[in-house]
Amino acid sequence: MILAIMWLSSGCEKKTAATDPTAESTPGSTKLLQAADLVGYDGTKLRRSVDHIKAANDKHNQELEKMAGTAPEQ
């Protein structure tokens, strides 16, 4: 009887995934960097800087793909 109660109670548990703010954002999004304002950094400036770096990286990757003569695999 104890085994049956344990089995039934384990099936009734509410299972929730841990909420990770990085998992909630879209891939490549720098919106979370805006929260750096809360700890004393300039979140807007930080976000713009990272956006600029990511854009330069994307441009560089496109140039490499052109030189290699291949299309991006996604």
C-alpha cells in the first residue's frame, strides 16, 4: 500500500523547467544586456557595443563563405 501511494504521488508532482533568462531570449538577442544598468554599467552602451561586434563577425563570416565558395549551412 505504501508503494502504491508513493507511485501515485510521484505522478502528481508538478514538473516545471527552470527558467533561464538566456533560454527565454531569442538566439543572438542582446536585449538582456540592457539589465546591466541594474548593477551600475551603461546597459545601452554595452548592448550597442555587442551588437556592433556581432554585426562585424557576421560580415566577416559572410566574406569567408564567399571566398570559400560555399553557402552557409543552417
